[in-house]
Amino acid sequence: AGGVPVVEKGKLTTCTHLPYPPFQFEQGGKVVGFDVALVDLVAKDLEVEQKILDTPFENFKTGAFLNSGECDLAAAGMTITDERKKNVDFSVPYFDATQALLATRKSGITTLADVEAKGAKLGAQAGTTGESHAKSEGFDPVAFESSDAVLNGLRTGQVDAVVIDYPVVQGWLKDKDNADAFVLGQNIETGEQYGFSVKKGNDALRAAIDKAIRDAKADGTYDKLYRQWIGP
Ligand code: GLN
């Protein structure tokens, strides 16, 4: 307590990129999800309200909205990477993720080898770790603006397969409208971890976020929220 306020204007403003279920998505006119719930814990500790802004995904790489002061932190199921660390500071990790390669049955792809052999059209969300992974495997994926757009591209046959964070497709795959899509092979163990980011040098807010995450892990709140939003 005391000293320089961690957030100004009495609000903790979060930049995100919608939709990214189950981390942040709209439900009943409100933005909800696992990330939202965790950041609410930070806001509660700071005795302010969280306000959420939907911003371009590119912002998370450059930290533009953090640097301009439009947002205090970014929460977007965002993977901590060395490249991003050049522009923003990350909290301690709060989630472990893998990538999934999804294909549709109508594409005729049944194995990983088919993706190359059949010259399949691959899709990914622009600027994501899924896109980087596809490129590192020698693909030139079609870039979509959001996870929603990637999955719609797969459903409508614009692309035959997509690389995308597994947690975001877990729910989508259960929808009967998406029954033609399936996870090809094993999930790709990229070892990635999600973190919340703050403007470089905003150590006070970063420390407040780290404390909220650690406290939630210690007192069972994290597990409760995990079960609520992610699953058993
Ligand atoms: N975890 C992935 C990344 O950081 C995707 C995040 C997202 O699409 N919101 O690139």
C-alpha cells in the first residue's frame, strides 16, 4: 500500500482479442472466461474494477496498447515467447498449452503425412504461436484474423487443416456443426505457457498479477476456476 498507484483512473483495463473461448468470450452481453476470472482476482486485490477492451491481436506482439496507456495489461491466452518479451513483460505462467492440428474428413486427410502429400491448404491465426509452428514445419499457412475465423475457414473448406491452440478447440469440437473436424495425430507438445503481459518496466502491476496467481494456486481458487472454465 502507498506509493505509486499500480493502475490509474480507478480501473484495471485489460486488452484482449475476442473471441478466445474458454479464456475470453462474450456470454449474455458480458466478456467472461478463465483469463477474465483470473484478472478479476488482480482487480479485487487492487480494489478496482476490470474493464475489457477488444484490440487487434498484433497489439500483443508490439505492446502498442500497453505503451500508449490504453490498457494496463493484456490477457489473451497469450503464450510467453522470447520474441514478445522484447516488447512486453510477462507475469508468471498461468496455463500450459499444446497445439493441435485439425483436419476435416471431407479433405481426405487422415494422417500427418497426408497434409504434405496431398498439398493440403493449412490455416492459422496471424501472429500466433500456431502460425509460427506451421512455418517452422515448412508450411506457408493461410492467415486468419481470429481463432473464430480460422475455425470457420476449416468448416467452410477454405482450408483443409489448421494449427491452433488445443484448449480453444476443445469445446468447438463438441459442437455437432463441427463433427467433420478432428484432431490429427497427437497434440503437438510445444511446451508453451500462457502469461499476462504489462508494459515493459511496470513491475508493480506485474508483481500484483504474480501475487494474485500464486495466491489463487495456493488457496484452491485457481483449481476451482480451472474446473469451471477449462474442465476437469
Ligand atoms: N497462444 C497463442 C499465441 O499466443 C494464441 C493466442 C490467441 O490466439 N489468443 O500466439
